[in-house]
Amino acid sequence: MTYRNRELLHLFLVGLLTATGFAAVYIAQQDVVSTASLSYAAFFIALFVVAHLVLRLALPRADPYLLPLCGLLTAVGLTMIYRIDPDKALRQGLWVVIGLAAFAALVLFLRDHRTLDGVKYILGLSAIVLLVLPALPGLGRTINGASLWVDVGPIVFQPGEFAKILLVIFLAGYLRDNREMLSMGAGRYGFPSPKYFGPLLIVWGGAMLVLFQTNDLGSGLLYFSIFLAMIWVATARWPYVAVGAVLFTAGAYALYHVVPHVQDRVSIWLDPWQAPFGEGYQLVQSIYAIAGGGLFGQGLGRGVLITPEGNPYIPFLETDFIFAGIAQELGLAGVAGVVLLYVVFLYRGFRIAMMAADGFSKLLAVGLTAALAIQAFIIIGGVTRLIPLTGITLPFVSYGGSSIVANFVLIALLLIVSNHVNRAAS
Amino acid sequence: MNPQIRRLFFVLVALFVSLVAISTYWLWDAPNLAAKRGNPTLIVQQLTIDRGLIYASDGKTVFARNREVTRKNQGRPWFLRVYPQQGLVAHPVGYSTVERARTGIEESMNDYLTGSNANLDTVLDNALDKLRGLTQQGNDIVTTIDAEAQRVAMDALGGRCGAAVALEPDTGRVLVLASQPSYDPNLVERNFDRILRTRAPCPSASPLLNRASAGRFIPGSTFKVVTAAAALDSGRVQPTTTFNDPGYCIEYGQRVFNYSDQSGPNVFGTVTFAQALQNSINSVFCEVGKRIGADLVLEYAQRFGFYEEPPIELPSDEITPSGLYKNGRLYLPKDPNEVDPGRLAFGQERLLTTPLQMALVVAGVGNGGRVMEPTLVDRIVAPDGKVIQRTSPDEWKEAVSPQTAAELTAMMTAVVESGTGTAAQIPGVSVAGKTGTAETGRPGQNDIWFIGFAPADDPQVAVAVALSNQASTGGTTAAPIAKQIMEALLERNP
């Protein structure tokens, strides 16, 4: 079977699952949602079939599993959002349309990702500009203690989601150019000469800047982890990772002492039951929702997520805490399923990187894949109290326009790399 | 670069596995988490059950019913509680809400009300309902509370801080369990602030506090009934034993003067023990206390149920045991010398009692010395109308001999006939009782009491009324309230 036929087959399966999910919510909540739920599912699948046709046209040899994977994740998210608030699901659907439009545009007009290598410094600079945007007075917006948003007239968006991609492109190009130089030094397990730590220090400085400017450990941790993963893949020098981790911990520690919001987050993480109705409320409710879901969950639309007043028990349920909602209604089985989707994504993404012949493609694929996976880990880890909670989105699943559009762009880039790799291989 | 990519893959997969691991840990910890306050899971699951109704003793007056609501995003309809009697039975019935869990019978009988009790019938019904996809139905509860008498008690107590309890002496059935200030349980879910703003003429209005079962009052002279029971039952004192009342009692070399709530002159001179109770003479009881010792008085207090939570169908945190308190904690001295026997004998020292406990004391006296287990539940009725459980009377304590009970009854009858408790007289009915006015050390802040039962020769109702922060005495203020309650109950059940 050709790549694209395999993709279509899997999209068909995703469509069946989506229709089942929406139907389940409809049956459980007939008073709230309408029969339109099934047409939502149909419309959703139609969108992905259009994306599929674009791929058939422009990237016939691209990986056949990535689009169905992100389709399934988007469907899980959309179903949950629909269950929490049908109006928000409609808006999320609109963002999926915009995301897929960006996806199609990129696939059609950027046939070769290596052209990005030429403009990597411009892109790196743009990433920094995007990251600094929320700090600008009159433009930035602080939500829940973190300054991650930019407010331009009718839309509020998170530039960090896009900066993440631009940063990966820049790093892929930069590390490919300098990996020989960075890999030099005494022996394989030796310590590189201090002068090679220059770039590391610069990126560390940038991550610290992001940390202090956004007051959010999550984004800082995300960008720095991506950087460490990529520099390690490029050089195989563990001292970079070790020194980087120490430096980041030091920076986070400093932030912890300066910013009360971060101190709260950490102390709540250590003991959320110190204030189960105050600071710890979100996390405690999230844990209750996960525990209450049991093995197979309460069933879509039947979980305990909404108070009698019609508000979610967990604030930010449809964004940061959507994973807890999935755990409540789909249980441990659903949780494991979602995690497994990210693992499969990781596998497909890294497979592209391993098959790629040139360094830039390798590093780009690794960076993009790791960025999405690490982001998923940080937010799920926060919601399950594995690590301190930070406000970032669960890729493709959380409610949020910037996140959806940025992640479709990310997938488009991966598919472009994949098409290039597979064409070279055959 | 491929070896690094492979290793990075395994590192990230390990991180993802740890996410599933911690989720599994929370599942494993679920029973522990479910018990935590503020966890909505259990409460909401129970909201989907068509909860049983709660009725007054007539089986008709509804104390708690359901309102079926289907709100946005709920999935199943919810059954929210409505309390048609508002504040009338807020304390015994309690409330069942989403935001603040449950209290009263709503909490203590929750298993029956939700139909999650383990009776074979109920289990079968539930299994069938589940198979047919029907809403789980709870069992109805018929209480022992007489709605009319409860209303009389609540109105009589109204505007003060206090409580009244009425029992059937031979069955332990609680006919009245009234506490003021009260609150409207319908406000608990959405307007809890309004309950918190309740004002009352006492330092802490605490409308949610069930003063009948958990309010601590200084028993004052009502405790003389317990002292008298100890003195008579041990054979150390007879009703006819004479004492000399100099108007004070010498304790540790200091004179403790009689209190003004006694009737008659300040100095009685030579009196019998019966007359001492009739006129509530502190000096005589002080002498008796010193004679029989604090340990014997406390032993008899325990035989009436002090130092234990009465076994009534209320949540444990809504019941307070009675006894001596030290630094806010129940305290039973190992060495009787730690307690002043004279002051203990007339109910001062550091004694704190609940109206429920004092009602059990008089009910015990009225029932020939046997204290019955107090109960709020008459019967539990399945959705199909079948009675699945009916409360039968159980003896709780054997406090004193029938002879002692008869002697006490005679002495207490004299209290109401021509002693401190004349305000409790009911025309055509002989009433036995005892007043109490306990000083708290500050003027106008007495704890005042009346405890008693009627008719004295064939007790149908035993009652305890306690009010705090009063300037008057038990005989003038508490006795008339007790009279009203007893009248209301005797009229309805002649």
C-alpha cells in the first residue's frame, strides 16, 4: 500500500473514533449538545481529508502516520472541549481550520525545508523577538501569574508556541554548522575546553531571560530541554548536558527566590494538601479527577467535571488541565492511550531523523519531535504532580488557538523533512 | 548522530512511562483520596441517586425532599435537596449539598438514604435498577420527631441561644430536638454567607451548632438530680434525712453561699433532703457531696451516660459527651481529690452537659431508673413501601434502682408543685422536674435550665430545656418553655 493510502485508511479509523466520541457525549448529555455533534465529526474528518489530499499532491512520500496521529489527538481534545463547553469547541474547531490552512500553505509553498537553513539567523532573531513580545508594555498580558500572552486587538496569542519552532530551526542549522567544533576536546568522555561552552552560555542566558520575563518555569524548561536534547544529539558530549542542567537548576533556584508565584507553585507541588481550598485547589482537584476516573473512566460526558453552577471543578480544565478531564472520563486506559499516541509520534519523528542523510534534516526532525514530546511531558507531569505545575498546553489536545496553529506548522515541517528523506532513500 | 537519537528516544519514553506510573499511583490511592473533604467525585455520584425522603413522626410531614435538576453538562439528572420546613428541623435532619457535604440524619443515615446499605432487598433492587438503566432510588426515613411539638419548642426558644430535647422515657424516641439560633438548610448550597451572618444574643451565634446534642451548658442545680440519685441509690442518704442549712457551705475553709435561685428564705435551718431538692438549697447538696465524695457522684453521672456520646443517629462530630472539662477537654479525674465534691454536687465545678444528656437523666428517672437508647429514626421504608427496618427500644444504661427512681420522682414532683419549678405546672397533670441557674461568673450570662417529665406517675415525655446568656433563672424562663413542649406532646399523645 502506498504511503498516502495508508494515511487515508488511518484517517478513516480516526474518523470512526471521533464519531464514536461525539456520539458518546451526545448520548450522555442530550439536554446540552445537539444532533449537530455528528456533523461536527463529519466536518472534522473532512478537514483532515483535505489535508490528506494536499499531502497526496505535494508530499506523496511523507510519513503516513503523523497526520492521523495529530488528527486523533485533536479529536480527543475537541471531544473533551465539546463536553466541557460546546461554544469553546466551536471556536477550537475554527482554530483547527486555521491551523490546517497554515499547514497546507506551508506544505504547498515550502517544498524544501533546507531553504530554512539559509535564513536561520533571521529566524533565530525572530524567535527572540517573539519571546520578548509579552514583556512589552501595552502588548503583554499576564494570565494566572505567567506573562506568556500578547494582546493585539481581537486576538490574544502565545508567541512562545511559534518561537519554539523558530528556535528549533535555528538550532538545527547552527549545531549542524558547529558540531565539529563543539565536539572537539579531550576524548569522548573528556571535558570540552571551556571556550566551547560559549554557545551553551548564550542559550542558557536566553532561557533565563525567558524564565524571568514570563515568570513561568514551564516555557523556560521547555526551551532549555530542547536545546540540551539537540546539542547532545549533535555532539554526544554529556558534559554539555550536565553543565546545562546545573546552570538551569541554578537559574530556576534564583527565580524561585525572587518570584513569589514560582515559590507558590513549588510549595504546592511538594504538598498540595496544605491549602486544598486555596493555592492547592487546582492540583488537588486534578488529582481527584485522575483518581476518580478509575481504570476505564466514568465515560465521556458522564464524569464529575462540572459543578452544579456549571463551572468546571478544575479552573483551566479545557487548557492546562485537559489531561485530568481525559483521566476522569476515559480512565487510566484513556491516559495510557494518549501517552501512547505521543510515544508513537516520538517514534515516527525520530525515525525520520535517523533515516535522514544530512545533519540539518536530522537535527530539525529531532528538535521538532522532541519539542512536542517534552511539552506534552511537562504539562502532563504538572497535572499529575510528577513535577511542579506550569502553564503550557498539551499539544493538539488543549484548548488554545496559538498552540493548535503552531503545532500544525510543526507537523507540516516534519512531513516536509520526511518526504525529502523518503524520496532520497528510494 | 543516530546512537544519540536512539538514546534520547529511550529517555523520553521513560519519562512518558513515568506519567502512566504516577497516574496509576493516584488510582491506587483513590480510596484514600475519595475520603478527603472537597473531593467532588463521591458527593456527585451520590447526587445522581434519587435520595430517600425524610419525614416527621406522622409519616406525612416532609422534612427533606428532592428537586430533580438537569443542568448544563451534567449527563445525568441530579437530585438536589429541598427542605420545606426551613429552619424547623435543621439540626436533627441536617443538610446534604454538593458544596459542603452533609450533616445530621442526612449524613448518619446516608447509606440508607442513598440505597447503598447492604440489606439484601436494597442490594437486589439496585442491581436490577442498574441492569435496567434506572436511577438508583434511596430508602425513605420516618423520624421520631413530632413536627408540631418541634415548632412549639423552636418558637419558645426563638430569639435566644439554647436548646430543648424531649424524649419518650420508655422508648428513648426523640420527639423534639430543637436548637436556636437555627438556619435555613436551603441556603447552605448557594448562600452560606447569609447563614454565617446570623445574629443572636450570645457571644457566638453559631447557627450550625446543634446545641441540643453538642452544646455545652453548665448544668447548675439540675445536676442535683444526679447527686441525689447517687446519695439515695447508695443508701447513704434518705429523702427524710435532715440537714442544717446555715445559708452557706464551708469548702476548703471558705464559705460558699446559697444561690438566689433557691426558693424561700436565704437560711432554711433544719430541712429534709427532699426539701433541699425542692428548694434547691446549695449548702445541703454541698454537704451531701462532701459526705458521699466526688467519685461516687461521678460514678452515678456515668451510670446516666456522662462521659459517653449518647448512641443517637447523629454524626459523631455533632454529639458532645457530658462531664467535667479541663482546658476544653473531657476530664475524668483519677484522684477524686482533684475535684471539689461540694461544688460538683450542685453542678458547678467544671461540669458541662448537653441538653440531650440531661433529658436522658430525667427520662431515666421517669423510666424506673433505666435509661433507654435515644433514637431519631422510627423506621426505614424501601421505595416499594416495605418497611426494611423499625427501631425497637433498647436499654442503654441501668442508672438507679426502681425504688431510687420512685423516691427521686416524688422529690421532683414537689419541686414543680411548690418549689422552684412551679412555672412548669400543667393543669390536671402532675409534673416532676428540676430547675437550674448556673452562674458563669458574669452577670446576665447565666446558663438556665429546666429538666423534667410528665405525667409524674406514668411518664410519657421527658424534657430538658437549656438557655445560655440569660439574666433570669431557670424557674422563671426555662420552666415555662418546658411546660409548653410537654403540653404540646401530651395533647397529641394523651
